[in-house]
Amino acid sequence: MNFVPASGLRESEAAAIADHPGLGLEMMTRAGKGLAGLLARWLRQLEPPHPAVRFLAGPGNNGGDTFAAAAVLDAMGIAAEVWLAVPADKLRLEEASLTIREVSFPEQKHAIAARAVDLLPKREGLTILLDGGTTVGRVCGMLPKSVGLIVTNSIPSAAELSAQEGRDVWLLGGPVRGITQAVVGPAAVEMLGRLRVDVALLGANGFSVEHGFSTPDPNEAAVKRAMVACAREVMVLCDASKHGVDHLVRFAGLDDVDTLVTDRALSGSGERELRAAGLRVEVV
């Protein structure tokens, strides 16, 4: 019997999702349907009334399978509930609008973006990938002329960059998620699967040693995973308020990311813990 380490599984999953658009969501849906089918067959063997099914879900990706299973059971007429086995302050399902996030921690976000630009390889014709978000978005006005092609899924970033003289900008295609003004969906994932860029600059809604880098939305997570898979170097730009926060869907583990750029509000113990886990941490 061959055993595959967790890092190997994550790499295989990222590669599969990059090759097959929408596979991440499809895998979650299939797992949920399979689980619901097994439970339904077992419940049919019991005398009615059937008991309600209660799922206990953690913050990891597998926790999402229970939401899919609960939805299938509900469609079958079987009562189902999902209980989250994680403190409320560790799992956030809500998401602030782009307007609100734009005015949150502006100085820190500016400093983080400036440091990320300083860390870019110093060579002509550099290809970079810019994720959506207000921290990564601040990079747009700081990029040197040596940067060649810029690929992004962010509508605001594409608009700002395309107005700059001499910029070569590609915008990923697909539906736009209104709250983040970012392109998501199978078409974007498929396009990313055909690309290979030098550096990807990503944002995240939360990060921790236990759960890695996460976001509340599975569609955003699928695009972010594909971004990680197509880049030679991955940088995540996050202000320190997101440290220790776990959202529903993880899109990258610590070992999938080369550098985290954050601000000085990150606690000393938090920084040491992240570094001990093998992550390069740049604090500004």
C-alpha cells in the first residue's frame, strides 16, 4: 500500500482542478451526494418517523461536503442540520463589500503592496498574476515598467492597469462576483490552467497555521487554487487582522505559498509560529 503525504494530495488536487474547470465544486457536490445517499438508504430501514440528521462540520474543505449532503437530504424530504465544530471567531461566513474593505487598514495595505512590489524579481518581461481584493489592488499603481504581461480577475485592477500607457493586460473571462468585483467560474479556471506566470500575488480573507489561507466562497477558492497552480512563485498579501481567522474554504496550505507579506500588527508569537511551519513572512 502506498501512502501519499498531505502535501502531495494538495498538489494533486490543485493540478486536477487546474486541468478540469469547476472540479473543486464538483468534488464537493459528489461527496455530499454520496454521503446523503448512504444515509438515506440507512434511514429507510428504520421505522418512521425518521430522526433528523445532524452533521458536525469542522473548518476544513471536507466540512463543505456536509453542507452539500444536508442540501441533498433536504431535497429528499429528510430533515438535516449542520453544526459547526469550530469557535465562532475562527470561522467567518460573512464577507465585507469591496467598498468597506477599501477603507479598512489603508496604510497597512499600502505598505504591504509596496513591499510585495519590492520583492518582485528584477528582470524585464516579468509576467505576473493579480488576484482581486483591496490589498493586491494597491499594487497596480506601483508596478515597474519592467513588468510585461499582467493577468488579473479583478475588474477594478484591469480598469486601472489598462489606463496606464504601455501596459499589456489580460482579464480572465467568466461571471463577475459582485461583492468582490472579481471574475470567477469554470472559464476563468480553465484559462488559468493553460497559463504559466512568473509570480502570482493573491489576497485571502483569513490565514492560520491550522487551516492555511482561506475564503468564504467556493467559487473564489477555485480560482485562487488555479492561480496558485499556474505560478512559479506565490505571494499572499494580507493585513494582520486576518491572522488566526479560518473561513469555510481553504485554497492553499502554508507550503503552497512562497511568501506572506503582512503588517506589524501580527503578534510575535504568530509570526514565529508561521515561520516555524516553513512559511517566509515579510512584516512591514
